[in-house]
Amino acid sequence: MQYTIEVEMEEDGRWMAEVVEIPGVMAYGATQDEAVKKTESLALRVIAERI
């Protein structure tokens, strides 16, 4: 499965990453990489629960 992760920096300096195709799958991190890794992990858990 392929999915799109959108990343943006919040005004307070935190990074937020979100999987566009799976509503509610988003995570914050101190760095862009951390936010993406947390979001990927969450996406995998959500997909596993749906199976």
C-alpha cells in the first residue's frame, strides 16, 4: 500500500506529519524525521487493526 505523508512545521516549532489517505493518522515530533517515523508507525498499527 502506498500512502502520502504531508509534513509541516507548527508555529511553536514542532513538526506535524499526517497520512492523507487515513483520516486521523498524524503525529508530532521535535524534528521532521521524528514526526514522519511516528506517523508511519501509527499508520501501520491502524492498517493492522483494520485487517
